Amino acid sequence: MIGKRKTKDIQFYREATEMQFDETGNRRRKHRYGDEEEFEAEQEERRRRAALDREFKAFAEKVADAGKDEGVDVDIPFREIGFTGVPNRSNVLIQPTTDALVQLTEPPFTVVTLNEIEIAHLERVQFGLKNFDLVFVFKDFRRTPVHINTIPVEALEGVKDWLDSVDIAFTEGPLNLNWTTIMKTVVSDPYGFFADGGWSFLSAESDSENGSDEEEESAFELSDSELAAGDESSEEDSEFDDDASADASEEEFSGDEESGEDWDELEEKAKRKDKETNIEDDRGTKRKR
């Protein structure tokens, strides 16, 4: 309670920069001034930020000391594993802490306590999209799920690693779901909901999407039977080519043999004619004598 108002999250903050005034006339300084004055202003800004950091750290330590008996602890966000997203209307930096996920940049501020989360679901996770959404479902099913939209796809693996490191179960799917209808179903009959599989339909959705992608990819690939049939046909074609070439070579060889026999016969005939001619010449010579 703050006064008479029930309050859950409280933020203490102080502006890091203050309005610049001209010391001589209590007027605002002009935006344009020399390089030296600009350099001095930057140095003064750094000193002011360092002083504010020390003051805020001292304030946090005092709060932790005063709240020891109440279980109040001080936690610092991990900026290096933060990611940008839209929990409300603006694109802001969202940072994990040891016990929560927070954005403290613009109101309304977002604070999600990790031990209150039942499951996280990643929406619009599909090839070709540059952004995805993150939905947190609370263990108190009457609470409205928290949506963080338009997270860059480059942060997807980092978000998964963080969820896995804090032991939060998560699923992913290609579409945005109607969480109002889903939570009404859960609240109306929690026992029946979990008896029918509970949140397994979220992972089944992602599995079916992956299965359809694999089927589309396999449509462009040959099956083992088709490959085997292709190999057999190629082997038959090669055997046919070998047989045909062998037959052709045999025909050529036989043709050469036939042509060789014809030549021998011609030589024999020529020899016989020469012999007959010589015999006739000898007979003619004898008659003249």
C-alpha cells in the first residue's frame, strides 16, 4: 500500500541530465556554442552520471539493509543479454535479472517474475520473418498472459538460451494464437485441459510445421527405390551398349575375314591364269620348232 492505493511495482528514478542554465542570467543556454564549451559540457555530464550512479547504489544498499527481515534483495539487470521488443507501444530494451524480466525505460513499466511463469511460447517463428513474439503464461491462469512483440529474429537463439538457463519451459510456433480463448478453456476446466494433454498442443503445432517443411523438401529429392531403379536402368543401358559394341566389333572382324578370303581367291585365280599362259607359250614354241 502506498497511501490508500494498492501498488505492486514501485520505481525510484532520477533524471540523469539536468537543465543547463547560464550562470550569469539564469537563462537557458543556447544550443549552439563553441567546441570548448561543448567538450566541458560532456565532461560535466560524465561526472554528473558517475555521481548519480554512486548515489543510487548507496540508496539500493540502504534499501537492502532495511529490508533484510522482509526478504527484500537488490538485483541488477544483465544488460549484455538484453533484447529489444514491444511490450506495450514502444520498442524498448528488455533486460533479464536473476529473478525477473524487466523493462524500466518507458511507462507503463514491465516486470515479469520468473517463478510465476508456467510456460513461454515463441510466436511467428518461421523462415523469412524478421521478428517474432514472446508470450508468458502465468501459473495463476486468471492472469492475462504477457506479450512482448516484434523481437528481432537475431535475438531468437539468445532468448532460447536464457529461457533454458532459468528453467522455463518454452515452445515455438509459426502463428499468433488466440490466448483469450485458450485461457478461458484452461480456467473453465483445468483438470480436463491437462487430461487432454495440457500445453502439448503448442509443441505439436511446431512439430507439424517442421513436418510439413520436411515433406516439401523431400518432394524435391529422389527416394531410395527411385535411386536404385535408376542405377539398375543405367547398368542395363551400359550392358546393352557393351553388347552392341561387341556385336559391332564381331561384325567388323567377320567382314574383314570375308574380304580377306575374297582377296586370296583372286590371288589363286591370278596364279592359275599365269600358269595357263606359260603352258600355252611353251606349246607354241615347240610347234614352231
